[in-house]
Amino acid sequence: QAEDGNRFGQSIHPKRGQAKNTRVENIFDEVTKCSQKTYTMRFIDSSNPDMSKATSASTISSLQSSADDDENAYWLGIMALCMISLSQSWLMISVFPYSGFMAIDLIDGVNEENAGSYAGLLASAFMAGRATTAYMWGKAADVYGRKFVMWISLVFCSVLSVLFGMSQSFGMAIFWRFLLGLCNGVFGTSKTCVSEMANGNERLETRGMSTVMGMWAWGFLFSPALSGWLSEPTTSYPDSWIVNIFHNFLERNPFILPNLVSVVLCCMTIIAVMVFVPETLPADEIRSARHVASDVLCGIRNAFVSCLPARCTRSMSFSSRGELEPLQISGTQQYSSTGTMHRTQQYS
């Protein structure tokens, strides 16, 4: 019937029939598998029909419960990835309400009339850093695993958010903000996890992706309001008892509170990712995290050597894994008429 329906759809609307061809084949395969399971269960015990019925019912029940458990685990992972979207939207948007005031506070001579360009630099530095390393973070996720990239990025975001909030010069604020984007590799990795966690289930993948991406909208909605409310508390809420307790610290760092919210969100997200998000990269393809430092150094060395003239790199060769291969020296010994030994060495 599925095949007849597919041919019927193609005859009425060829393009629509071709578009649904894969979906019809998947439905036909599922129907065939269910028929085979039912046929197998019917012949489990032909001599005892009652036992066959009980066995079939228990098998179906166990399969259904297993599918429900897998779907529940999938949605727990989606909730953790939603927390990633929320924390990332906060990191990106929360600076917008106070970026102009931060420029006025950190740069002498800047006022409300000319602070706009400086505020734009603060806002765009994050995305500039993210665009610089997005491809490299994707490669790292394919080598060291998805979870490693997500939690290490969140750790960096926590530390750099505090440093950005405590900046005492505009140049340092730009630097920390750029570095915050440079060390952020969770956005593309989280979307990859949504697809891989679904295991080919298009319904789950579609719903999961829409849920994770929809969380960005909630972050864009609440982040500016909460961030603006928390910035410059000594000016906005001078009579608050909390402000009076930490008055000196908040006066020196008037924009630290929005960045402390970033720390709280990132720490909560790290716990959720480590507990609920499975590692979707096959175990045999994951490179141990203890090689990260050496791999980074080798990558930097390879990039440096590739910029040198050819005569300076004749004795150095690098393997495909980024490791410096040892020099292979082969030599022959020759003696002159005076009895002095000369060694001829060849490097490869």
C-alpha cells in the first residue's frame, strides 16, 4: 500500500511524490519490521498459544518502555542544550544596554553624544572573536568530542565574563570581550548534538531543534531588561542594603553584576551538560584531552614554520597529526690521506 500510494502521489504531482519518496520508504520499512516482529512472536511457542500471547505482550511492552526512556533522555539533553542557548544569548545581548555607559565610564572625554561608536565596538567584539574561531572549534569537536568543547567553552566564558566586568580601561574591555567570543565554541556544537541525539528520528530532531533555537528568543527578550537593571547599582539603587554592603567594590566595578549572572548561567549549564547530554561522537574517534596542549603548540609551530622560507625548513617535517617527526640521520664515514675522519650526514 505504501508503494502504491507513492506511485499515486508521483502520478498526481511528480515533484511532491519525489520529495516524499524517502519518507514513504521509511514508513514501509517500519511496517515491515513490525510485521517481522509480530510474525516471530507468533511462533515463539506454537504448542502453547497462551504463553505466546503473554510473551508477545511483554515484548511489546518492553519495547515501548525502552522507546519512552530513550525519548525522555533525549528531552533531558534538549533541556540542557536550551540552557546553552540561554547562556549564549545572555553573553551576546546583555552588554547592549550598558555598553555606551561603559564607554563613558572608561574613556575620558566621551559623553552621550559620541559614545555610540565605542558602544558598537564593545558589542561587535564578541561576534568578531566567535567568527574567527568557529571553524577551529568545529574541528576540535570532531577530535576531542562534543561535550569537551561545550564544557571547556563554558568555563572560559565564566572566567572571561568576570574579567570583562572588572575592566578598568576601554582597551582591556575590548580585549576581554573579543577573547570571550574567541573561546566560545558551543553554538555550532550544540546544534550538532541536537541532530545526533535524535538518531535519525526526524520528528524528534525537528522538535528538538526548534526548542533549542526558540530559547534564543527568550534570551533576547529578558537579557537586555535584566542586564540594564543590574548595571551601575550604586547610582540606580543607592539606598539598597546589598549595595551598601558591597558599595566600594560595586563603585569600582559598576558593570560587574550582569557578568556575574553570566557566571551563574554558565556554571548551571556546565552541570546540566555533564549530566544530561550524551557524548555523540563515537568513542574510538575521540582523542584524549590530555593531548590538547601539545596539539595546540604543534599547530602553532606548524603555522609558524609554514611561513618561513624553504631553506629554513629543510630539516623539519611534520606529520599529519601535527607532531614534529624526529630527524632521520644517515651518515657515511670517510678517511682522508692524513687519517682524519670525515662524516657526511644526510637529513630527511
